[in-house]
Amino acid sequence: MTNEILWLIMLASNFLWILVAYRLFGKIGLYAWISIAVIIANLQVFKIVKLFGMTASLGNIVYATSFLATDILAENHGKRAAGKAVGMGFIALTTLTLFMNLAILFEPSTIDSANDSMKSLFQLLPRIALASFAAYGISQVHDVWLFSILKRRHPGAKWLWIRNNLSTMVSQLIDSLIFCSIAFLGLVPMVEFWEITFTTYILKWLVAVADTPMIYLARHWYSQGKISN
């Protein structure tokens, strides 16, 4: 199975789980999803793959879907709910960083087989975490802010696709530039650095385009009273 097919399967799975979480648990489900997405993305980001002939970080799919979750919250539950979700993402990332770096400080048993693998993954995490904190915080706050402004100026379902795509695409450009600069600059050759930055944004842009029907469906559920909170 090719990377491109796996990428599409992962994308569809992300959308499915966001909609399931929202339908079953309302905004609480999206709060949980964003926390999960931040953790998964910051583990998958270490894996560099080839997609559509380009070098890319694998974590961009799960991370990009967090923008869909905050946009659904901003659309249906308001700016405050979306801001709370961003804060929960920060807590999740802080917890992951703290507890995994504490874990690798423990002296392993002679029968341990996981310590070296954990070290190779999580000892790099503080730099990735710093990149994530900066990129996530700035881009997500910007996304919620811009989405809310566009909603005030152009309310209603007619303009939903514009505020969803415009706020997400601009915010993800900010995110990609900040994250890749902190996470990869100086660690990979410059050609690879710019390729990762470019492909990271392009793939997030594709996710933003693909998630448009999902936010319309979420809005329809909410307007029909099918969401519990």
C-alpha cells in the first residue's frame, strides 16, 4: 500500500473520529479530540515520509484537523469555547513533555527493552515541544480570532466555507513557518528544510479544503438540535 493511499485513509479516519466525537459528546468530544491530536501529532512529526513526490512530516494530518475542531467550536459554540480548546491542547502537550522526560530519567531494569527507543524519541521532544508551543499557540489563537471576525462580518451558512478556509489556510501558513523553523532549522540541510516547510503547508492546505463538508455537517447537526451541548 502506497504512502498516498495511507495518507488518504488517515485523513478520512481523522474526519470520521472528529464527527463521531462531536455527534456523541458535543463540544466536550472536540475538547478531547484536540488534546489527543496534539499528542499524536507531536509523536508522528518525527517520521519523515515521501508523499506525492515530496518530503513531509507525517504529523501534519492529525495536527491540521485540530483547526477543523476549533472552527466547529467557534462556529457553533462561540469564540470562548474555541479558546478553551486551544488551552486544553497546551495542557496536553505540557503533560506529554513533562512526564515522558521524567520517565527517561529512571534507571532501566536489566530486562528493559524500551528505554533506548524512548530516549531516541523523547529526548528530542523539548525542541519539538517548543516549536509546537509557539506554532500552536500563535496559529490557533489567530485562527479563532480571524474566524470570529469573518463570522461577525459575514454570518450565515452562505459564507461558512470562506471563513473556514481563509482562517485555517492563513493560520496554517503561520504555523508551518514557525514550527519548521524551530523544529528543523539547523538539523536538516536547507534544501530539505524548505521542502519540509513547503510540503507541510501544502498538505495542511489540502486538509483545510477537504474538511469543508465536515464543518457544514457539524453546523447542520447543531442547528437541528442533534448536538447535546
